Amino acid sequence: MTGWAAAAARGTERLLAQQGTAGCWEGEVVWCPVITAQVVLAYAVMRRPIPEDRRRLILRHFARTRRPDGGWGLHPESHAYLFVTTLVYVAARLLDEPPDGALLHDATVWLRRHKQGLGTLPSWGRFWLVLLGLYERDRLTVCPAEFFLLPSSFPIAADRLYCHTRAIYLGMAYLTGIRLQADLGPLGETLRQELASFTCPGHQPRYEIAATDVYVPPGRGLRITYEIMRRLGPVWHKVPGSAGLRRRALARCLSRIRAAQIGSAYQGLSPVNGLLNTLALWAHDPNGDDTQASIAGLEAWCWRDEADGLRYAGARSTSWDTAFALQALVEAGDISLDQHPVLRRAYAGLAALQLTTPSAVLEEGRQDPVGGWCFGEPAHGWTVSDCAAEAVSALLLCHGVSHLIAPEDRMPAGRITAAVGFLLARQNDDGGFGTYERRRGGPLLERLNPSEMFGACMTERSYIECSASAIRALHHIIVCAPTSVDPPMRVACQQAIGRARDFLLSSQRTDGAWAGFWGINFIYATGFAVAALRDAGLPTDHPSIQHAVSFLCMTQRDDGSWGEHFSGCLTGSYVGNPTGLVISTSWAVLALLRASADLLPAARRGLDWLAARQQPDGDWPRDSVNGVFFGTAMLDYRLYNTYFPLWALRLGNRRALSVAVARSEP
């Protein structure tokens, strides 16, 4: 057995051992401690005690994620952020941690030497402190509840926003509209004094954001809008009919919030907006059924263990991880009969994650989610194009494995048709694919980005990764399940592939790479694009494919690895990491294997590096963040370091065998 084959065998055993009882895989999606801090703050607002065991584990998580300088960052490898450090500090104080104790002493020092002070806290941080009565409400800039009364035809209507953005500002608009403020008792006064000691004396520009945190500073148009709102606010409230309009707006917001909670099994689209929705329902009716269900629903985002403590993840990834794990196991073939039962459970588990029926209540402005797959489980209700596409590809690849899935156990044709309809409904006019919905908003909305810490978060757009995943899924449907869709839908699939192919070709950069949005970064997107373009019919000698190969060969390190640093997501340029990275190398090797029928020397060297880096247990070391959202928030998908290198080694070993056979033939 060759080194690649042996490594692949060990990796396969490792991945199979991590399969869950329902047949699926899920690894933690690690972000930062700010969501956990916000849970503590929300519990304080709702006057709900946190049991001692949970308190201990939350403080352990804060200790585990603290930066060397005492602050907390926006992701596992970032510098300390004023936003995150402030909220974690307040949360720890609410959990009775002393400011001069082991956990907070260095944070106190960091906050006091922060030159710009808490007056430059980003708006999301100000919002939470206002809820706790720890910040001047006059310095809070949040869209008013009346914003959600604008008709959808209006250029800046709420329903034109990206779904995560509109969900977060919906909750913020309602909570600021009802002027919710907690009473923290004596601790509140103590905290106000402590926070005041972190704030520089003297006048501070109202819209200045801390240099540690700012990514998109408020533009001139946004600052003018804020000033108009601030100055006209007191006058507006005296205008006849304004009180009635506010009541109507708040009722509209609350109705949407309740629908969003019911439609997501009380989890919320994300834990961030789920928390805001929970607070809104609590403020309306502390003992209501929806309130209690929402408090319980927050636990869907929770992870806990003794090593890393109790924390709330930004996403659950059951469908996503299972689709990739299954593809890593079946695409290369060479599956032993004793693995068939495991793969059948995975097939059945992934198929069961498709959303087949709509929620009894669908939030206003939603695009029909039926037929797709969520990032996690279907109860969440928010289906995503690339999750659906990767799930479809994984399931249909299983059909190509002899005797694996019996015809009577395969997904019914009607569900494949529903998946096709779901995907086609996410294709934008430019041929690319959005995530949850088609694009609705224009560039004006991006210029009004109020988040300050995040970029490209105002509207849906066309993403390289989503478009590539959709191409591959539609291709697999045409090739592997041609009888599952009728002739008109098959034509629609072919047309969608052609339009998405043209979108990818037009999006390639001059250096041969594609820019990613959900992974780090150019290597990630280039791997997706190459695989999709090959499935779309481009030959290996097509200039676009060869240009991508040149980019990958150019960025390979001397030791055969690849390593792309996350800072390139911030600058929009390729940045090499000081060392090789498992995920960068895996993605690059997969791209090269798909870009050529031969086993290119660069791919061989990458496979050698991956085999050498494998640990005795068959896994690979966790060496860096690998995902990203909105430009600045890096993620660590824990299972990426298990199935992506395995995938590369399994495909590489198969390619080596086929090349050897071809050379031996006369």
C-alpha cells in the first residue's frame, strides 16, 4: 500500500468513527465568545439566573478565548476588539467575576489604555450597553421601527436587505423602539463607574469607531441620516399621528419576530438575532409560550465540554459537514463492502435533512425554503443554496457506487425535482447564485452599511462558491438522475449551468484565481470554480482552467504545501501564511486533480505533504481558521481538517492508480 493509500485508509477510519447515530456528521463551527457574552447579557435583562455549573463553564470559555494582551477578538486569531472585549468584560462581571481577578485584570488594563475609549464602541456594542442601562441612549444609532413599514418596492425597504442583516436590525429596532432597559440594581451603578473609567474624558466625535474594530466606517450619507434622525426625533414625536405610526410599526416588528421564531423552531436565523427576538418576546410577555420556547430554543446553538467550556456557536453545520464527508468517502470509489452500511446510514441521514414541508408560519418577506437543505437541520427552516447543492451532489454520487443504494431506497424523483426548483429560484440575473434568496437590493444599500465591523453584509449577491456548487449539483442531476426531472426542467438545468458557467468565467481574476466569500479565500474559491467549470464541460486545456493551475502552482510553497493567510480576506489580495496549512493544501490539491487528467507534480508534492502531516489517529492538526463571513469574521470549521485532506488523498490515490494503468497499457 502506497503512502497516500495508507494515509487515506487511516483517514477513512477516523472519519467513519466520527459519524453520529443518525448517520450524519457535525463539527463545531468556532467563531468568538461574543455570542456567549450576549447570552449572559440577555439573561441579565430577563432577570434569569444562570446556574453555577453553567457560570463556571462560561467563564472557562472566556478564559480559553482570551488574547495574550488580555482582550478578546472577533475570531480565534484576531487582535483584541473593543466590541468583543467590552461585552465579555460586562458578561464576566455579571457572572460575579471581579475586575481585578485573574480573568479580567489584563482586560481592565487593555480597556484603560485603549486610546479612543468606549465612546468609539461600534453600534452593536452600544446597543447592548443601552439595554443594560450602561450607555447613553442618545449616542445609539439604530434604524427606527418605522423602517419596517416601508413597502417592498422602496429601494431601501427592509425586505431588500440580506436576511441576516434585516433579522438583526428587526430585533434592534423593536427593542430600542420600546426603550427596553434592564435594572441591574447596585451592580449597575458599579459597572457604570467602571465603564466610565475606560472612557476618555472630553468630547468625542459621535460617529467615530475604534480603530481596532472598524472595517466599514459610517459614510457621509449614513452620518447625515443619523444626524437627521437624532435632531428630528424629539420634534417628530410631537407630530400628530406619530405615536400611532410608532405603535403600528412596533406591532409590525413584533409580528415578524414571532413568525421568525415559530418558523425557525424558536432558534432564530442565527443565535444573534435569536437572542434579540427572545428579548422582544420577553418584553412583550415574560411568561408567554413563545417567550419560553425561544429561551429553550437558544440552546440549539450551545456546545459544552470541560476543555473549552460552555459556548454558543454562530452556526450548526449538520447538512454541510455530512454532504462533504459523504462526498469525500464516495467520489473516489474504492469502497469496501464493510463500509456500505455506514454509507447507507449517511445517505439516509442526509436525505432526511431536506426541508420538504413549509413551516406553519412563514415570516414576511421570505423566499420559499421548501426543497432545500439548511446548514444544520431542517427544523431551523432557513435553507441555503450551496447546502442544498452539496447535499444533492453527495446523494447522487452515492447512486454511482455499485450496490450501495438500492433503487427503492433512493430519494424519490419528486424530492429531486423540489431540490432543482429550489436551486433555480436562487439564481440571479447575472447567472450567479445567492445563498438563502435571490438578490433583491442594489449598491445603494451597501453604501448605507451601519454595521461598521463587517463588509458586504447588506444585500444578497452572487457568490463564486454557491454558483459553483449549484453547477455541480445540476450537472449531477442531469448525469446521475436524468429520469428524475422532466424534459423542460432538464433544459432549465442546462440553461442555468450555462449562465452560471459564464458568471464564473467573467469573475476570474487576472492572476487566475477567484475571490471567495465564505472560505479563506482565493484557494478556496478557485477550487470550487475549477470543479464546477470542469463539470460544466470545459476541457482541461481551456485557458481559464490553465490560468487557475498557474495560480495554484505559483502559490505553492517550497515544501509542497499551500498556506493562505486570513488577512487576505480583509485586503482583497492573496496573502501567504508563514507556514503550510492543511486546509489550503487540501483545497489546492483537489483543484489540481480536477484541472488535469494527469497527476501534476504540484499535486504529487501536495499529497506527500498531507500524508506526512497526518497524525497517528488518522486526523490532521488544526492549524488555522478556514472559514469567513462578511470579510472580517473568521471561522474554524473543526471537521474541515478531517474530510478535506482525506478527500484529496482518496482522489489522488485513485488518479495515481489510473495513470499507472494507462502507462502500462500498450
